[in-house]
Amino acid sequence: MSTPTTPTQTEDPTQQRPISAVPDKNGWYGDCGGVFVPETLVEALNQLSEVYEKACQDKQFWDRLNDLNRLYVGRPTPLYRAGGLTRRSRAMVADKEQGATIWLKREDLAHTGAHKINNTLGQALLAKKMGKKRIIAETGAGQHGVATATACAHLGLKCEIYMGSEDIRRQHLNVVRMKILGAKVNAVDDGSRTLKDATNAALRDWMGSVSNTHYILGSVVGPHPFPMIVRDFQSIIGREAKAQCLRYLGGMPKAIVACVGGGSNAAGMFYPFVDEQGVEMIGVEAGGRSDEPGEHAAPISHGKLGVLHGSMSYVLQDPNGQTSDVHSCSAGLDYPGVGPEHSYWNNIGRVSYTSVSDKQALDAFVWCSRDEGIIPALESSHAVAFGVAHASTMNKDEHLVINLSGRGDKDVEEASRLLGDQI
Ligand SMILES: *Cc1c(COP(=O)(O)O)cnc(C)c1O
């Protein structure tokens, strides 16, 4: 229907789906995904699916979102040739013919400092289309909460954020940001008082409030259609990157690397490249302190298929099938589950998944800061760590793209505590 290269036409991502696109109409990505929710939510999810289908046919909707992306978020974000990291990578090997050129997709430059705004603006527009004036969301580190509060302030919607009381204590600055933006922050005192518990509380609220409330889920997780909708809104990252690669490299990169928490920045980056068979894609999970249970947050590397927050995917579980505790130095990767499409890409072998330890991520945090003058988020530092090492195994005439999902201002206290004398 629309031609993506013609600037006057809308850039609706749903008109540009890869041939191999999933999910099926019931939200399954092979053995993963689906809808595992109480009856009261089924209706809300069906309504969301219907409105999204309609929005997909509505040129005005995508024009409005594209305008917001350009004029408010500051898109397109640059694809930046990282000379310093490329030199560091080349210095890791003796062979002078080795060491791919490293590029950074600069989502850290998007408004509010990360990719999360791509999704919250899209979903806030959908809520307006549904006539829902109240928004709720879960947040862990507070990044999704801030991006949601920002979209709501901009579009005139009422906003309530659920956040574990432990996270409220640890992420004070983001709590203040949300309040300044006009959002109400609800403390959750259940369980470990972190992201998983905040998500449960938000789902509970939604069960009683679906008639006037939309729940803006923050990653490519949860019941269908959330993983698909979030992926579509985030796929602007990969669509821009693809056009930028054609312009700067004259073709596709050899490899693409992104960090994986729930998996939204990675899904948005990878999805437009799924049918480009020559492009190797690697998702980097949080390896934490060790491979022992409770010491990491790497569900594809160490989990089993199970149901968490409404869909089937890899989940970190104890021997009784209970969701495990998780650890990562980066709050945004500290989640025991992962989006169903990543589990699917893993199972069909289209994307490979690996993990990087806290220590390796902290080293990369310093490299990127000192080699490039860019302080990356600790989440993104996981992708930088793997990307720099991987580029050193590639040929000099090849190109590797790292998705720099966010900036590291939020992490400077934690990084200086963990790095001590090293900085
Ligand atoms: C939230 C966050 C992540 C992790 O979430 P995904 O859904 O896996 O993208 C990664 N990087 C940054 C900067 C974040 O804020």
C-alpha cells in the first residue's frame, strides 16, 4: 500500500512486515506467546487487537506518530561510526586483517534518553483512539515509567505508575521525574517489591478498570497483542538503521547486536532484518555475577518454557516451577522472563543469544565513555561488551551495528559504587 522510500507517504511498519512475519492470529510465535489471562482481561485484549487492526489501516494515525517521532522525540536517531571502539576491538587481535567497523545506533539521543519513548507514544495514541483517558504502567528502574509519564503529559492523559517499593527506594531520581511530569506513583509492597510484583499489580488494576483505562506494557512481553504492538512501534529503530546502512555502507551490515531484558529494543532493531539472511543477529542477556540460579537474568541461556505475565516463553524457574530471583547490575535487564518472539527466534535459529557478566558490562561502560565520549546505559553496555569482542573476530571490511539502547546518566551512581578506584 505505501512505499517506504517516498517521504510524503506514511511510514506504517505494519505495511512493511517481513515475509516470515509472526505471530499467527492467536498470538503464537511457534510454541511461544499466546494469551494466558483471566476472563476479565480477554475482552480488553480483544478490544486492543481490534483497535490496533483499525489503526494499521489508518494513514492519519501513522502520520501523527511519525510527526511525534520527528518533531518531539528527535528521530531519526543517528547511526554513528564508532572509531574509538573499532580501534579498541582491532587492538584485541594480532591479525591486521581482522576487526570489523563498529557502528552505534544512538537511541540514547531519543527524548527521555532511551528507546522506551517509541513504544509509549504509540500506545498513548492508541489509548486516545479507544477513548480511554486513564493510563497505567509498570516500571522497574523507572525508565518505562518516565517514558509513559512523558507521553501522557504531552498528549493530555491521566497517568498512574506501579513500582515496587524496593525499586522506589533504589531509583529515587526517576520517581521524582515521574511526579514532576504529573504522574501518580503507586508503591507495590508484594513479593520482592520489584518489577515482577509491579507488573502483577498493574494487571490487577486493569482487570477492574478496563472500561476507561489502557495499560501501556513496557516491553515485548505479556499476552497477545502486546508483544506484537510493542515490536511494531519499536521497529522504527531497525527500519531507520536499515536505511542508514544502505546510505553509509551501501548494503547490509554483517552483524547486529542488542541487549535483551524483556527484549523490546532488540526486537525493534532485529525485526526489519529478519528476512536479510546474510545478517547475523545476536541478543545479549544479563550474565550477572555467575551462572548459578539467582545470580543472573538470562532466561534464554538458562531458563525453561513456562508462563509468566500472560504468555508462554523462556522463564527462569526453580525446580518446582516457581519464578526464580534474578540479578543484574543493570535494573532494566533484571527480569526473569523474555518476549515470546525472542524465544521463537532462538528456537528457529534466526537469532543467537548469549550473555555478558556484570564485570564485562562495567568494563564496556568505561570503554564507551572514554573511547567515544558517550556514557552508555548499563543495559546497553552489555551489547557494547559483546559487540567489541565479536567485531575483533570479524574481517576488517565487515560492519557490525550495536544498538545503544539508552544513555547512562541514570547509572552513574551505581557505576561509581561498583567501579570504585577504577574511575
Ligand atoms: C528498559 C531498558 C532496556 C531493557 O528493556 P528491553 O525491553 O529489553 O529493551 C534496555 N536498555 C535500556 C536503556 C532500557 O531503559
